[in-house]
Amino acid sequence: MTTSTATSLLRTVVDAFTPSVDARQSVSAHRSIIEPHLLAQGVASHLFETGSWSHGTAVLGYSDVDYFAVMPRSIDQSTLALEALARSIDMLPSATAQIDRPTVRVTFADNSPPLEIVPAIAATAVDEFEIPDPGQDYGWVRSAPSKHFAYVDQARDRNYVAKALIRAIKIWRYRNEVPASSFYLEMRAARQVLRDPEERGLTEHLVQFFRDLARDNCADVNDPSQFDGPRISICGPSDLARVRSAVLLAAVYMGVASAFEQQDDESGLKVIGHCLMELFALE
């Protein structure tokens, strides 16, 4: 057994949950139907992709595909924007739209990845938008998706393991049904990579991520993309105890797996395998 056993197993898990070319093509096919329909209806001027699929961190079978639908400034209430978007998409025979504030969630009969389309009004600053406030029925909040995209790409350029790290964290989140914000996890992981002076590997980064998250009790963080917006929370107050418990357990599993990297025998391999199976809730 080599010192890369845990990393090799982590890579196997990450690869198994990486979307295929076929999945990406089905997403593009649905966009090619929805976007011209919204334009013809006068509901939106264009769509653009954001989120995990555009960042290259989506999890197969779990991650929705995120779009912003740029809509007219004449819509002053976010609820009206959501309703107009859902109503228009529901006209398509191949799609079913449901408002799930701050998005419209679109599902398809062919079981391809669902879309989450966010109504967006262009803000005064370049590449910034107003989107529905998740906590208010009519309000808006500022969002800067291109800055978040660039931030994740900077992390990837800093260390090639960045996107595998983010995907591994999301697999943990989805497989264990942890009610944590994927956006929070992605931004925090990217920040960790960018601040790392040693360019460490996947196992070391995953150990540090869960250890640090447990150490600061999943504290809110500033938006690391340099967008002057509100602090980012990992979850709502009612879910915080559950998330902290899941993070603490993940930190234990990764700590033990890392400790057994140097034990060059069959028992060490079994411990590492068991820890990673438990970490990702795999059978």
C-alpha cells in the first residue's frame, strides 16, 4: 500500500459522481428549447449558466443545473418575476415548473438533470444582478455569479485539486442529506485552496476542510469573491445543530483515514476504506 491510498480512493469516488458528456448534452438540449421560448414570450432577454455545472463541480444524480434568466427592470417585485417565469415555462409540454424561492425548478419527463432558473434584474454595476431574496416574499438581493465563477477558477489555477475537493465535499453533503448550502461549501473550499501556501493534495485538503469547519462551528463567512454583499451562512438556524454534528463526524472519519495512510498493511487499507465508505454514505 502506498501513501496515496486515501487519495486514490477519494479520486475513485469523485470520478464516479462526475457528470458524463451525455448528461451535459441533455442539459444543453433543454436550454435550447427553454431560452428561445422565454425570449419569444418577452419574459427574459437571455439565459446564462451559473453554479456547479458551470464551475465543473456538479455531482451526478444530485446537482441541479443553475441558470439566471435576465428579465426586464419593469418587474419591481421578485414574486411577480418568479410567477411570470414559472407560468411561461409551464407552457412547454416537455417541462414542469415549480416555484422554489428564489428559483423556478424545472423538471423533465426524460429524467435528465433538473434546472433551477433564477429571475435576475441587471444591477448598476457590471456583471451584478438583483435576484429574489430567499427570506422575503417581494424583495431582491444582490448577486455576482461571474465573480464567484472566477473565484473558483482562480482556486483551480492555484491547485488542480480544487474542483475535486469541492466535488468531494458536495458528495458528502448530498449522500448524507446534510442541509448545508452548496454555495457556502464551494466558496469556503475555494478560499482554503487559495490561502494554502503548500499546494497540498486532495486528502490533506479534505482533512483540513472538515477540521477547520468543525473548529469554528460552521461560522458565517464573508463572500470571498470580493462582492460587497451579506455574509454567507452554511444553513438556517434550525438546521445548524444537525450540520455541526455531521461536520464533526466527517472530521473524525477524514482524520482517521489520513492517520492510517502511513500504515503499510492490509489493516490500514481496511480502516481507510471503512472511513471513506462512512464519510460518503456508500454501501
